[in-house]
Amino acid sequence: MKTNESAENYLETILILSHKLPVVRSIDIATELGFKKSSVSVAMKHLREKEHITVSEAGFITLTDTGREIAEMIYERHNTLTNMLVTLGVAPEVAAEDACRIEHVISTESFAAIKNHFNSKKNQML
């Protein structure tokens, strides 16, 4: 299930938008990311070819099971890393930007260790 950073960002954006909007369209993704609709259309074609999304005749974009799995993994990493950095005293905006970069390169093993450490510390404070 190896994907590139760009694909992961698009999948994460589709997931986030699907929680906010009744349907997700290319224009919604373009608006959210500040990209041209033509760039998003090319990316959607690639995601469709990799079977990470489906696009209805009306242009509604839906994550497939594999697309959702990738999107949820990246979204979890983003939220966990952002929260951890904020807890360490990093400004929320900086933490979110740094988490966005880290979430794509960190190994599964390292992320699991960070998550377990962070959660155990959080539970100790309760």
C-alpha cells in the first residue's frame, strides 16, 4: 500500500471533506488545498487508476476501502503528532505544519512507539 506524499494529502483531504460536506467534488478539493481544478483532476485520475477512489457520473468522489485506510492512517498521524507537539509547547500552527511533513515519512514502527509513549503519558496525568 505504498503511496506518495501527494496522494496521501489528497486522500486525507477527501476524508476530511467527507466529514464536512454531503458530497465531495474536485472543486471542493481544489478550494480546500488552494490548487487549480485541472491539477486536482489529474490527481483524481491517478487515485482512480490506483483504485483509491471512485468518481460517480455526477462527479462525486468517494474513498474506496484502500483509499480510506490510507487516509485514516495519515489523518491519525497528523492529529497525534500535532497534539504531541502542542503538548510539548509548540505553537498550534507550527505543530500542524510540522506534523503534516512528518506524517508522510515516519515509519509505522516509530509512529506506534510515539503514539504509545504519548498515550501512556496522557493516561498517567489522568
